[in-house]
Amino acid sequence: MHHQEFEPPAALAETIKCLWYDRLEFGAAPTAFEVQPDGYAEIIFYFGSPCGVATPAGVQRLPSPFMVGLLNQPAHFYAQNRLEIIGIRCFPWTVFDLLGLPPAQDGVRVMRHPIAGLQAPLAQWLEAGKIAEALAEVKRYFLQRHPDAAPGPLLAKAGGAMRAAGGTLPVSQVAAAAHATVRTLERRFKQAAGYTVKDISSLMRFEQARNHLWHHPSASLAGLAHELGYTDQAHLSREFKRYSGTTPAAFARKARSRQQAVSPDFVAFLQD
């Protein structure tokens, strides 16, 4: 696995968290890998073998690009041989304006959008082994088509406060940071993201817990619950299982067994 992250252009820093590249190597048979929920939405381009996602009706093949919105539980994807990925990680309150799409609560979303015109030039850059040039192509696309993509001051201030606190702030404090009433804040977030401030904050806080346990699998769960503002350890465990499908203790055991085999850094993809 070759995971790399890149800063967005300064003009897009309040809209796009980062751009990233991954190269995943699988066997000849279709292999499952899991994407855990977090506090971001992703625009995904992929190259190489076909990629599919598990649905109640079976594995659905995905076009490139597709979008991964906020997830309430892990998503399971399937690929084989080599899969190269370019991702645009966006804030959930900016991604729909960026793409000119109505907000929705879709997890994995297939979309018809002019951004698909990037697929061919990106494929050429990656075939030539020029990752930096491929990412520069993505940056140019957004800078040319969305020079004023920054969110309004209310969303920017609220989002900044939520990010700085890792999702631990009560909604009333987020509203105070944005100089807005709770009612106005919630209405604007629903209009922009399709989710409430509490929904997004809960995912951000889960992400903090998940990342901490990945890096420190022997950490005290009671101490982690206190640090992240959960009522108690049981509250942490319920929320963690809600989003990950497993308990914090089980996730920590999995982290201990995989850190050497996978990577010293937790990324969204965990191969089964």
C-alpha cells in the first residue's frame, strides 16, 4: 500500500481537506476491503481493475468517479490485482456545493457529473507513473471551475470549530463560535450537508477514537472516553460499535495484529 496525502490549493483549503493517492495490490481473485466511517466526504477516481461495493442485492460495480458521503457503518468494496486511487477529501458541508449537487444522505453515490472528464487524463498520468502531475490536473480543474468555492462565513466558522475540537463541542458551542443561533446553524448544515451538526460531530469524534486506538491500541478506554467527552466508557463503546460494527476493544486487538503487516498509519482502507 502506498498512501500519500497532498495539501489542496490555498484557495480551496476551506472546501477540500486534502488530495490523496493510494496503490493497492490484491490477488487475482476479487478481494474485500473495508472503508470505515469518518467525518469527510470523498470523491473517488480509480484505475486498473474493476471496483465494486457490497449492497443488499450483491456487489455493485462502480464507475469512476464515484462519491463516498458520510457513512454510518463500514462500507465493503471489492477489487483484484492492482487498484490505483486518487481521492479528493472534502468537508461534508462543502462537497455538494463544490459539485453542484443537492445534499443527500447516500453512503456510496454513483453520479453523472462533468468531473468524469478527468478520468482519461488522470489515467494517462498514472500510466506514466506521474502522480504529482495527475494531482495537479485535479487541482487545476477545481481552481478553474470553482474559484469561489469557499463556504460562507457561518459554515466556515462552525466547521473550523468542529474540526479544532474533533467533534467534541456541543451544538450550542458550535453555534456560538459561528455567531449564530442553534436553529440557524442546524438549518444551514442540513441545507449544505444533508446532516445535522450533531450527526457530523458524532462521526468526527468516532474518527478521533478510532485513530487513537489504531496508534495506541493499549490505551485506556475509560481515559479515552473522558478525553473525548463521552459520558463514560459504555457510551464510547456504544458509539464506536454503532459506526464500526465492532467494539473498541476488538478494534484495538485488530490494530495490534495489523500494524506491522499494513502500515504505521491508519488510512481508510483495511484489507480483509
